Amino acid sequence: MTSVISEKKDSLRSRLAQEPQALQFGTSGRRGLLVHLSQLEVFINALAELEYLQSLPLSEGGIVRGEEFFFAYDLRPSSSRFVDGEPRRGELAQAIECAIRTAGMRPVNLGCIPTPALTYYAVSHGKGSIMVTGSHIPFDRNGYKTNTSRGELLKQHEQPINEKVRDARESLYSQSFADSLFDAQGLFKAGHLELSTESGEAATAYIKRYTDFFGSQPLHGMHLLVYQHSAVGRDLLVEILRRLGAEVITAGRSETFVPIDTENIDAAQLAAVQALFDDAAASHGPIDAVVSTDGDSDRPLILGVDAETSALRFFGGDLVGMITAEYLGADAAVVPISCNDGIDLGKLRHITEPKTRIGSPFVIAGMETARARGKRAVCGWEANGGFLTGSDISKNGRILKALPTRDAVLPIVAVLSSSREKGVGLAELFASLPKRYSRAALLKQFPRPVGLEIVRRFSPSDPAIGEVRFSSQGASLLNAEGREVQAADAEIQALETIRQKLAGFFTADLGFGSITGLNFVDGVRIRFSNDDVAHLRPSGNADELRIYAVSNSQARADAIAAMAVAEPDGILRRLEQSAGVAERP
């Protein structure tokens, strides 16, 4: 903030007790540490985004002042109530509702529902929406996600929105403290605010979406355990599965927030769900599968059961996406570069579009490109399992309307329905996919600037280079769309140097072959001569460094991930030390 604003006597800015930290766009909305998420900061950003949407034509997702604007929130405590701490934080949904009114819109509270349920209802009514959610990220964080009247905000929206945010911040900070709605802690002076009365219409429409498309009792005879924890869609998921004919047992319901990252299910989380499964099976008999979602219920969690040992097996979201796309009869599939490369080897290889950067806005852009090329059944998914439909999908004479945002229910029901149709268990169903296995893992509390510096050091200086393939004949360079790129000898030599440096971390002693390719579409993705893949990328939402591993066996993929995140001297830590950017806290 400029010194003019900060020095203005008796302005709101001059009275703030804490130095404000601006919210940043991540791969999905704005997220931040709760300590920095004052109601003032949320209000500033939301108001600016609403004013930006009002400036857009309706054909581009614009909204009209005076009309309805929908909002919803997850079960994370700070989303709708105050939580203990200093400074006091929470009631973020109240800040959103106030921003909607200030922008001249009529707020409609759709309550605690999944992010895709909010988006589906709002888009079907041609209205914008905001979801207050921290999704899967740790408890000490939260955020929100704004949608246009057509769907998610896209990357081209971010710069003009940030300009609006700067204007809104200057205006609100410059107000006299006496006239401001906010106190020195960045909270509403009015204190606790009651949210407007909830409407249940979006939840009803979300249930109907699946019962209409999947028809009568496709899951009849299945016995399922729903791990409910603190997922906002925990009751809706149970309702949908029961209406589709499944016998459903619930377990693990928690009033304390549980951060489930469906891209990174570790041994402790798997053991906790296994214990719930064992208790349920002892009381209720055989169970076919365990299903759940993350916090805002836009990512699925699907676990199969070993028939002999009753051990649960986690099926990664990229594999879930393949089964779902085949079930839906897609003619175009869009996935980010982090997904399991089995998609390039199986039935979907002929319909796979160029790989995108990680994040739903990039997948959505890829789906729009496929639609523009005449594709009619377009879908996409991410490694976390969130599944998007970029067009209406027709199957068995029924239509599933497009929902170009991450959804958890569609892939859960599609996988279970496919299993029933083929008369096989989940293990056998997934065994039909190409034999490529993946595992994701991460280091938490890993400063994002350090992760970005690691990626920079192992990336080409020319941003046009998306991939390099090494062979005995030399190096061939490609752009992000897979077309050949010409480069100077110096650039080629620099890429060879990067290859040699990475080989010093991913060594033969650790089981890696020689490096045969590097991909730079998002992070650094390394392919080895023994078909192993190791993909490094900082999280877009939190201070985390991720590893995506792919191999010809699950054991090897698990081993690569474990070696990468081992403490204190795993591969990622040694990369951090070599970068020499900052000391660990």
C-alpha cells in the first residue's frame, strides 16, 4: 500500500493493528493463512471481483447489478463462524454476503453444499457465485472461489481483477476510521453477523442431476461405506448413493475439520479409514468399496477392497478419470501434465488433447479448445480426481448437462456403475487400465519461493520450450502443444547440463535409469529410461513442494515418492539445499 494511504491520519489503514497480507490467486481461487484472512481482506477482494463481473458482457460470464448472486460455504469452522485465536478470525461467509450487498447484488445463501453443487445451480440460472472454502488445505488456512455466470474464473481474468482489487483497497483503506465498517483488527465493527436464511434448492438440484442421468437403481446390490469426516457433501453423497440403489453405511463423521487431500493419501490416513472399514464390516458384513470426498467435496476418494485380505486399496484420481471418461463415452479428454501417463497407452490415447498446466482453469481452457474443434463429448480431470464436463454428455438416452468445474460425485458414481455393468470388483475394473501406477507426495511448510527457485534452476531460459527428448542422435525440442521448436546450440547445451545435474539427485543407486526426457509445462517432469517418471512442482495454494511419481509397478511409484519426501535428506531436501535459497524454519 502506498505511503499516502498509510500516512493519512485517522484513516482505516492508519488504525489497522496488523500489517495486511494481500490474498493471492492460486490454482483454485484465493487462499491464505487464516491469520491474514481478516473480514476486511476478504471483503476487499470479493467486492473487486463482483465489480469486475459487473463490467463483463453476459456472453462472457458477466452479472447484472440488482440481480441475485449465490454463495455457499464449507464446514471449516472459520468459513461461517469465529474461531479462537489472536487476532480473532472467521465469519468469512458473512464478509462475502456483505460484499455482495455492497456491490448492489441480492445475496442468496445456498448453505453448506459442495462447490460443484453451488456452481451447477448458479450457472444453470445464469448467475455468478462465490464458494467460501479452503478445500483440502491445512486447518490454519481458508479462502474462497468466485465463479462468473458461465463458470470458473479463468487465467485471463486475473490481471484485470487484481487491478480492481488495488482500486478497492485504496478506496477502503482511505476511508476515515470513524466511517469504516471495519475495526482495527479488520473485523466488522458490528461484531457477529447472522447469515441470511438458507435455501435448499441447490442441494435438491444437485441430487436430481445424478438420479436423472444414472437412472433407476444402477447401484442396486452394492454395499458401500461412506467416510464422512468433515466433508461438506457428506450427507448429499449418502443421499445420492442410496437413491441410486446402494446400501450405504456411514463412518468417521467429524465435527472437527479434517484436511483430506485426495492427491496425497498417506499411510496414516489410509490406516484410519481401514480401521473404520474393519469395524463396519464386522458389524454389517461384506462391503464393496469405501468412498469419500475432500473438504469442499469437489474431489473424490475411492478405495477398493482386496477380496482375500480385506485391505483397502486407494485408486488415484488420474486412474478414476480414465474409468469415468470411458464410461461416459468421451470423444475428447483434457488432463494436466501431472496425470498418470497410462492415458497415452490405453483406449483413451486417440482422444487425449495436449496436456495442460495444473489447475482447473487450464483444463477448462483445453476443453473449450476441444469444443471449438468440433468435439461433442468433452471431459477433463486432474490428478486429484476432480472431474469436469466441458459439454453435455449423452448416455442411454439421458443427458448430463455440462459442469466445467471439479466434481466428486460424477466420478464416484461412474466408477461404481461401471463396476456393476461389467460385473467385476473395483480391483478388476482398474486392472483393465494400462499397467502404469502413480503416487503423489509432498513436503509441507516448504516455502513456495524456494520451490519456484528449484524449478527455475532446472528449466530452460526460453519459455517456448515445453519439452526436451534426449536420444543417441541428440536432443529434440517441443513446445507445449507438441510441435517442434528450434533453439540455439547454447540452449541445447544448457538443457544437457540440466539433465546432468538432475541425474546427480535421481541416481542409479536409487533405481533410476538415465534421463530420456524433461517436460516444463508445469514444474519439471523427468522421464527415465526405465519408464519411471518424477515430476516436481510447488503447490499453487500452500507452502508445499509436491512430487508426482509414475512407474510400471505401484511399489516402485510408492518408493519414488517416499525417497523424494524422506526427512531429513530425501531428494527434495537435497534439491532445496543445492538451491541455497533460504534456510528452513
